[in-house]
Amino acid sequence: MQVTHSSGKPKRTKPKTEGRGFPRSPCAVACTLDLVGDKWSLLVIRDLLRGHVTYGDLQNSPEGIPTNILADRLRRLEQAGLIAKSAYHAHPVRYAYGLTEKGKALSEVLRALVRWGKKHIPGTLTLERPALHSVRSRKPAEADRNS
């Protein structure tokens, strides 16, 4: 935030983005955090890498993501081009979610976080499924039966 002075009191304003196109700066770390740096986005991506494809699958994550936040993160990740959704049931409409190539590329980041966490945070574990090593595909109908 910038501080501008007018009439003796500092006034906070948001940094200008016009011409730059970056909310904070062109720093690669800052830009990446703008996309996936919240509490839930990388966990949703982790679960998609593990083969969880339906809303119900994702909602059953061990961390217990609230439904309103899950819906918001799915929308944001789709807008960022990290995931894509496709309808697999018409009435009511239900979607299967999958990672795009851009989203799949985050598997390297997640593997690095796993290595760091296991080394520096005592008691942390890798989840059972060998998720981050290969993206497996499940049919949405099969996934829906399991949710």
C-alpha cells in the first residue's frame, strides 16, 4: 500500500496496476501467491492430483474445507486456468473437475512442500495415496458413486 499525504493525515491507497497488469509486483513468487497463496487452493490442487474429481470428493478432504470456500476456490482456480470443469450429470448439473496442464505443473511445487514439511515440521506425513507422483484419471460417474 502507498501512503499519500493530504491535509496532514496519511491516506492509504491501493497500488496502481494500470500498465503493469500485476496486483503487487512482477515478482514470480508474488504473482504465484496471488493465484494459489491462500489457505485452501494448494490443498484443492493436491486433492485433484490425488484423483478426487467431484465436489463431494473435494469436500471430504481431511482438512474439512467449508462448502462456500470450496466453491469460491474452484471458481478462482478455473478463472486462473489451473482447473477445468465438465458436466457429467444434467439434472441437477454436477461437474467433474480436473487440472489443466498449467495446474498439473504445480505438482512439482507440492512435492517440494512435502519434502520441506517432512524435514522441518516434526510429525508431518505424506497422505496415503501416491498422489503427487502421477495424476490418475477416474470416471466422474464412478467418483460420484464413491462420494
